[in-house]
Amino acid sequence: MTLSRQTTTPIQPQFLERMSPRAFVPEALTTAQLEQLVDAARWAPSASNKQPWHFAYALRGDAHWEAFSNIPNEFNRRWCLNAGALIVLLSDKQASAAKHSFDAGCAWGYLALEAHAMGLATHAMGGFSADEAGAVLGLPEHLVPEVVIAVGRRADASTLPEDLREREIASPRKPLEQVLSAGAVAAQV
């Protein structure tokens, strides 16, 4: 079952079509595909052009895969280990103390849209161990793991554990009037 997303303005279809599935075909991405995704992400807007993001990755089955597979929490490991790559998005709080997370989030959005244009799917996960990411990646204190991103070719929902199948739909969004205010916000939110 899929949800037909609708909008009240003429936006580009990629914004309505892209979603964050959990069902992935268990085949590795290529290094070239991974580089294309990150190349798109690096063109994201950045406060004072600090570009405080870094992408650490493991391709399915490579020498880093086993270590990376321990970073997502137990719930997310149930599905994300079928992805073609796992990416840990890091932000550098030394490079941009006030905006590092914001800028890294924008870079994630660019990566997600490039993946969609390539016929790939992405799912960013907040459910992961920052301590495990730090240990696996040997992170210095100034690099903050923001999310873990599963990337790959989308599979049919039937490949998921039964309790996750019904969640494999494009989620709705709040109506525009609930997220847009003309002038003062307090009276409208």
C-alpha cells in the first residue's frame, strides 16, 4: 500500500516521490555511486562556507562493513543491514560551532535527493550508538556523529520483518498552513 502524496503548490516531483524506506535489496553500492552521492552533498549551502560535514562509509561486504553494522541500534539493524552502504554523517563543531548540525543536515538532504535521482533509496537513522560510531571511526572530540544513513536499491516490503511492512509507505506531511506563518508566529503555532 502506498500513500499518494499531494501538495497545493507546483513543486518538483522528486520532493513528493522521495521517501525513507526500510526494505533494501542486499547488494553493495559501487564506490562510484557513493562518490556521486557525496559529491552532490558537498554542494549544499553552508554557513560562512565552512562545510562542516564529513561522510564515513562502508560498502556492503567490504572490510569495514562488520564494524559499521554495530553502529545502528538493535531495532534498525533488523532492516538496515540489507542496504548497499552505510554512511555515518559527521559534523565538525570546531569548523562551525553554531551551525555544524544545521549544515550537515542540509548536506544530508542533498545526498538524499541525489540518491533518488539515481534510482536509489536512503533512510537516515537517529537510532544508533554515538559511542560505537566514535570507537569504530576513531573520532576526535570535535566530530559529532549526526545520523547513520542506509543507501541502496529499494526492495519489496515483503522482505521486511512483519511488524515493519505496514510502515513501508510514504509518510504524509503537515499541511502548508501549519508550517508557514506570515509575521508573528506565536498566534499561529
